[in-house]
Amino acid sequence: MAGAPYQRLAAHLRQLIETGEWPPGYRIPSHAQLQQQHGVGRGVVEYAVQQLRREGLIEGVRRGRPYVAYPPAVRTLVSPDVDWPAHRDAKHVESRPLAGGDLALRLGVAPGTRLSCLAVEMVDGSGVTVGLCTTWRRGRRRGHVSYRCEVSPHQATVAEAELTGLAAGAVAFLLQRVRYAADGRPVEACDLVLPADRWRLRV
């Protein structure tokens, strides 16, 4: 079989998955085991596993044994002005960052302004993280009468990949929404990262 050593190993592991010898949920052998079984170096194994992550065939968090991915359940987001979907098991992290750069512009505040920040890891019923939502506002939550939302392709960062089980650089959607009060002032900025293999947008 032609190709670099990691490509040949990736092709072999891909075949194990596609034939069902490694079914969904199967914990793949450790890097050390794969090295020993196939007589290759650690770098070859790492590149092969990264390739299969990019293809969506395996997933798992960093420092954990990867497993064969289940076919993703695909959800549809139909309105960018509803509260972003979050399962009851979503994990919340609150902080008070300082506004800077693009965030200060979006909220119409001076750089260095203290903001309330709520980060939510959206988890579905099977325990899979299906999205990452971060909301910033100044002061308490206020009502809004209008919004603006921009959608763009996004490559998952290392931190986002670790939370979602994707490979760093995997394709995701980035939705950036700003809500406005009746007087036109921004009252909330929100970023939503949705793995492209788990969501469809109809907005």
C-alpha cells in the first residue's frame, strides 16, 4: 500500500472501523499498544489517530483513550434569537472578564470594562458535548428588541476540541450574536460554537 507510514496505519484502522471489527464505542488500543502491534514509532501512531479524528471516525477527550465515534445525532438550529439550546446537564462556568478588542466593540463599552460572563458546555442526554456557548453582558440581564447574528466557518481550537472530543482544527460553526435594547444599545454578546457534524443551521 502506497503512502506515508501514518497513512498506511490510518487506512488499516479505518478498515477495522468500517467493517465493524471496531464497533461504535470501542476503546481503541493505547498508543503504546498500537506501536507494538504495528512496529511503528509514536509519531506514526499520533498522526494516524489525528487523521481519523479529523474524519470523525474516532473521538474522545485529551488524556483519555479515544473510542470509535457513534454516528452523530444531527440537530437543527432554526432561530438565532432564541436562547441557545442547552440540556439540563449543561456545565456552567461564571467569571468576570475585562472587555477588550472585538468584544468591547460588540458591546459598545470601553476596553477594560468589567463584564459578566457565562460559559456553558451543552451536553446531550448521552453525555456528548454538542456545543459551547459563551455569553457576556454588562450588569444584570436586560430585555432586547432586536439582534444581529453573524455565522462563519470555524476551526475548533485545542481547548474547544478537548471539550467536544473533536480534533483540533475540526470544522465547526461559529455564531456571534449581539442583542440590542429599544434605544439601540447592545445589551448582550454571545458566541456559540457548534460542531458541524452535529448541527444543521436553518436561519
